[in-house]
Amino acid sequence: MTNERIILGIDPGTTIMGFGLIRVKGKKMEFIQMNELQLKKYNDHYVKLKLIFERTIELIDTYHPDEIAIEAPFFGKNVQSMLKLGRAQGTAMAAGLSREIPITEYLPKKIKMAITGNGNASKEQVAKMLQSTLQLKTLPKNLDATDGLAAAVCHFYNSSKIVKGKSYTGWASFVKQNSDRVK
């Protein structure tokens, strides 16, 4: 029995949904594919959601991923945009859940930090680091595909960490969770 798994990474969106797949063998990862689903030409939001669901199911049925990593929506000022993005993410998640695939969400800063070491890295920096790490010959014109791939790679990096007990994001987090220990 080999320790092999496939991770599907998704960067949800209602204009472009980026996705990438990696194969993990032991402690090594290899690139399978990355691409994007273009949704710009569709005006009906519900048609976009249907296409996101169908494309995600198609990826699952073709590549049989063991896990899905998805970029979580970040805070935005436009409530309607956030609602649409949340629906896109939920639709991709529903597709994975319908096939009983475990899903993990990652904040954009966490993904950038895992790939580049900088939570404020640009899309271009993330893409270049993925190109170097996975020996990609070329990068796509739109970087939504590399954002999806980055979610998968972030999941690979994070799934190899063993977490024991509580985790803290900083001193304030420690104090909040351990007020009885701090004087």
C-alpha cells in the first residue's frame, strides 16, 4: 500500500474559478493540472453556480481527489460581492461533499504565507514560487489557476504538521485562551 493522495485546490469565484491538482507521494508532491473555469460571459448568477457545481463534480470524477482545499472568502466592503463569492464557495464545497470528500478552508493570507513565507505576497509572487517549487514550465495568463493550485499546495504543507493541544496565532490569542494562567 502506497501513501499516495490527490489534493484538489479551488479558488472560488463568480467570474473565474481557479483550480489545481497535486499528487502527494509520501512527503513529495507533484503537479497534475491547473486551469480555470471562465464565467464572465454568463449574466445569470444561478447559471454560474450550476457551472461551478458541474465543473467541480467533473474534476472529482476525473481525478478522484482524496481531499479538497478551498480558499475562504475574505472580508470585503461590498456585501453583494461577498454574498456571491460565498455562494460560489458553497457550491464548490457542496460538490465535494456530495462525493464525501473532506474539505479544508484556508484564508488567503494563510495560503500566501504557506507558499511564499509572506502573508501579503502578490498573486505574481505566489505564482513564481509555485513555478519554482513544482518545476512548472509556464504560468497561465490569469493567475486564478495558480491561486487554486496554491490552495492545494498549502493544504499539503499544513497536513503534514501534527497539531497537539491548542494553537495560538500570537500572544493576544494565548492570553485570551489562557486568562487563568496570566496575572
